[in-house]
Amino acid sequence: MNNFDVYIQDQNNVSRHILLLLLSAFLITFGVWAYFSPLDITSEALGVVVPSKNIQKIQHLEGGIIESVDVSEGDIVSKGQALVSLEGTASISDLEQLRVRMASLRADLVRLEGELNDTDQLKFEKDLEEDHLDIIESAKEMFKANKRHINNLVSAQKQSLEQRKEEIRQIQARLKKNQGNLILLREQISISDDLLQSNLTNKMLHLNFLKEESELDGQLNEDEAALKRVEAAAIEAEIRISTIKDNYVSETRQEFGEKISFLEELRQREEKLKDNLKRTVLRAPVKGIVKTIHHSTVAGVVKPGDVVIELVPEGDHLVVEAQFPIHEIVYIKTGQ
């Protein structure tokens, strides 16, 4: 081997040594970096953005048909701002019809109270006189008709009672007269009996006195029986008068109570209708952001109790809710 070959061989050895040193240094450096430097791992997951607090759910109690939607998702709305307008289940005409029925009931109550108190004139409230003159006139006519009817019934019984009283007076007068005649006739019979025993009178005349006594006595018995019957009829007529008045008062009071109950029921329905008309417009209860509009179709139907709009209150912040695979949870830390 000559010197050149030896030189070439020494150069190759030096190159190998340098390469080995470089590889060793790279491996050491990589090991130190891998030990002290963190590795970034990317994990993917599906999630949703939700507010950190409770969502305000705007519902409608009765439901209805959507007339207009006045906001869009993502809009910032203020408290009391109109969100959705609905066609109400009740209309103004329904409310007016209900109020007319209430006015009629109020007029009937005034009429019935007047009949119970037996007044001659009815006094209606000012709003009835101004707005429902036809109802008042009808109530007055019925008031007069009812009073006329009950007065006619009572008058008929009073007339019957007066007839019975007149019969009683006539019978009593007849009894008094016949009783006096009977006393005189019996005195005549006593005198005739003494004369007959002394043969100073005719026996036929004495028998006529006895016959007349028997007739008067029978007539007295008949009049006494008739007096009892007429007196009973008079009492019955008085009872009928009292019964007519009592029945009339009882029926009037019953009708009065029924109409009061019905009027109270209509007043509650009136409040419900008025409240229903107020609720045809859904308004924001708080200031916030419109998150979701569940019913956005004009002329669409909203069922009773349906959630129409979800609202995120002002000052709330949004968070992301995501679900990661179980094997990637170890790579996730708080604050990432």
C-alpha cells in the first residue's frame, strides 16, 4: 500500500467519525427536545353554542294564528319590544256582545230589585241610560207588566174575599133577625099553650106556631152552617192572596240570585277576553338577544302553551358545549 492509499483511507475514517458524531449529537438533541418540549394534539368534536344562564322561553297561553314576526334570530331586543303578533282567539265584537248581555243583566237586576221592594219607579245607572236606552225601556215595560199581572191576581182574590165578607154580613144579619123572631115566636107559643090548656084558643093556631118555630130553627141551623162555609172561604181567599205574594217574591228572589251569579260569571269572562286581547302581541320580558324563533311562518298555527321564541338575557355570555371521544379526553385540560 503506498502513501496515497494510506492518506485516502485516513480521510475516509475521519469522515465516518464526523458523521457518527453528528448523528449522535442529533439523537441527543432530539431526545432532549422530545423530553422537555410538549407536543400539540388536535381533537375535533361537534358542539353547540348556548348561554351560560337560563334561556327566556316566550310562550302563548291560548295559542293562535301568527299575524306577523317582527324580529329575526340574533336581533338585540329591548324589554317590552314586540316580537310576534297573533290573531286573537277573541275579537272586539265578542267583547261588545258580552258587554251588551251584561248590560241586559244589570237592567234586569234593577227591575227585580224594584219588584221586590214594590217601588213605582226604577232608577238605572248612568252608563245604562246613556248607552243602552233600548234595554232600559224593555226592562221598564217588563216591570210594569209583572206588577200589573201580580196586582190583577191579588185584586181578583181580594174581590172574592170581599164577596165572602159581604155574604158573612148578610148571614149574620139574617141569623140575628131569625134569632129575635124565634124568641118572640117561642113567647107566643108559651102563651098559646096556656090558652090552649084553658080552651081559650084554637089548636090549629097553636100547631101553626109550632110549625113556624121548626122552620125558623131549621133556617137558623142552615145559616150557621153557611156562615162556617163562607168564613172558611174567606180565610182561603186570604191565604191565596198571601200565597200569590209569597210565590211572586220567592220566584223574583230566585231569579235575582241567578242573574247575579250569571253576571259575575260574565264579568270573569269579560276580564278573560280583555286579557286575551292584550296577549295577542308577544313582547320581550327582558332585554336580550333573540336566540331561536320556533314559529316564524305567517298564518301558521301556534298551539296553546307552545314556545314561540327563545331569548338570551342581556349580560349573559355564550359557551360551547362539545362532546369528545373518550380516548381523547386525556389530552384535554381546563383552560385550553
